[in-house]
Amino acid sequence: MPLYIKIALRYLFSLKSKALSFMSIISLIGIVVGVSALLVTLAVMNGFQYGLKKKILETTPQVIIMKLANSFWEEDYEKLQNKLKKIEDIKNFQPFIYSQALASVGSTVQSIFVRGVYPDKDKKIMKTNTKIIKGSYDSIKNPKTVLIGKDLALILGVDVGDKITLISPYGRKTAIGYIPKVMKVKIGGIVNFGLYEYDSSYVQMNIKDAQKFLDYQDRITGIQLNLKDPYKADIVKKKLEEILDPIYIVKTWIDMNKTLFQALQLEELAMFLVIALIVLVASFNISSLLITKSREKRKDIAILKTIGANNRFILKIFLWQGMIIGIVGTIIGLIIGLTIIYIGDTYHLVKLNPEVYMMEYLPLKINIFHILAVSISSLVICFISSIIPSYFASKEIPAKILRYE
């Protein structure tokens, strides 16, 4: 161990001056609290994003392909199949229909969105069959049978086996005016996504029934893709844009929720900067500690310089005092922060209202990038707060100090 570090440790933990030892402990505690708070805050923000993305992926197609002017025909889908099969990242794909409509029972009317799919193919893509809480998923293979969201069933006051009336936004003009298309359907099952927005407006049916109901003939809304890795959606999008004609529009689940993710990232950055102020305030304690110590140890500095120590050696002694506090405080803060994150995530300590936050508990997630960012930020702040007092301590002139000794 270098001599200047030994001297720094001796000065730092010297028990001769109780006031300075107390200041050292307070400075250390400040760094520990700042680092652990910063780590937990990032884990909360990152965990919320993780939970939100997981929920979005359960209810949103990972990639969709649509065509301009709503002119996507089933024959277009047949032509695109070979191109889609050539992209390794695509796991499954299927045509789908998506449209807004109304559902009514008696005098109760609710705005809904209708999703038309091939039931067997949809099991491999959106996996709606895993979210059935009552009834049977395979019931939609039967004509004029639908699945509806849990909250929609409550709003309309219906159950499995009951019938509801669907009113299409598309209809026909007659001599007496516009007549919307109406279809009476049977409820074959009730699904629960855990998202009120979906559960209060979701209706799924066989794609052939959806085409008849919406008067689509052989048209579809587009193609939805299921990827091997949903986080490679942007890569798949670029590949699709290269092989598809310009009349096709490709959107990923990230594109469809871009505003939300940008807001969360901005909030995460803001929280990082706010909590980093705790470490910054703790660094002021380090500066004041080193200034006080340099005044107390003026005689020692003069003696060290007299026997051959240069300015750089003195600077290192005081700089390392600040850095030791920073390093030890950062390590302890990381240990405490990671322990809190592990316990909180493992035992689901933070409970949430799923109707508001779309998840039952708050997951706490941290990655190596966040750990490095917190550690480096803490050490840089401690270094900056130590360098100025250390510089002035190194400029002490031995002759002036020892003149009256």
C-alpha cells in the first residue's frame, strides 16, 4: 500500500479529534444514503417500465402490417406469406380485423372494439385462450359467438350463454337514411386482461363473422406478427420495410406506445438528477471535512515537506481521504440498495391497484448499466469535492507554518 494512502487512512480515522471523526462518519452516511436511494429509485422506475411493457405485450400485437386506404385483401395476405416466412425473427403471423362498434343489451349501450381472428392461430400469437376466466375459448369457432371482456360483461349485465346486440359503424344508405348493420351474438366466454381499458371494451370473434358484421367482404385490417424476441421489433420493422412495397405500413408495439415510453424515460432521468442531489449534498460534507483537516494538520504538512514530500504527495493524502469516504460509502450504499431491491421484488412488498396501475405489485428491476451509472456518478462527485481542498492543502509553505515553532 502506498505511503500516502496509509497516512490518509490514519488521518481519516484518527480518534484524537472526536469532532473530525464524527464529521467523517456523517460524510460516509450521506454517501451511503444517497447511493442506496438513487439505486432504489432507478429500480422502481425501471421496474414500472418493465411491468408496463409486459402488460402491453400481452394485449398488443408485437408488429402489425397494414395497407394504405384500407385496401388490404386476403389475397394480399396470401402473397406476403412467403416473404414473412423468410425472416427468422418472426415466430408466427396471422390476418386480423380491428374496428370500433357498439354493444347493447336493452337500454344499456357501450362503446367497444371488435377483433376478428382465426381462433387456432390466435392461440399462438395473442394467447387470449390463457386469459379466459369463464366459458370456452373454442366457442368462437361457432358462428355468431364472441368472447367479451370481464368489465364489459359487468357493464352490460350479461354472462356466458347470454346474447348481446352488436351495432356496426358501417351500414348502408337507404331512401329513409343511413341504416347501421346489426348482429345478435352469443357470449361464449369472458376474458380478463387485467387492464380496464381492454376489459371494458373487448369483443373477439371469428374473422369470418367479423367480415360479415363489418361488411368487409374479403378485406382484413392487416397482419399481426409474433416475434421470437419482442425487443427486436425495430430490427424486424427495418427488414420488413426493405422487402415490402411502399403501400404497406409497418408499426411495432414500441411505435404504438412511443409517447408513453418517452415520458417514462424523461421521468427516470429527472428522478436520477433529483436523487443525485443527495450525493451532491453529502459531498459538501467531504469538502468541509478536508478543509478542516488540512487546517488541523498544517504542522504535519510542513514537516512532510521539510523531509522531502512534494506538493503532489500532499495532494494525494487529502484527495484519498475524500475518495476513501466515497468508495466505502458507494460500496455500502450499493449493498444496501441491492438488498432492498431484491427483498422488494422477491416478496412483492409494494402492492398496487391493478385497475389504476395495470399491475398487482411493483416489480423492482435494476441492470448493470444503472449500477455503473450510480457508482461512477458517486465517485466523480466525491473526487470533485475533494480535489479543491486537497489542492490548497498541497500549496502550504513550510517556512510560514514553522516560523514560530
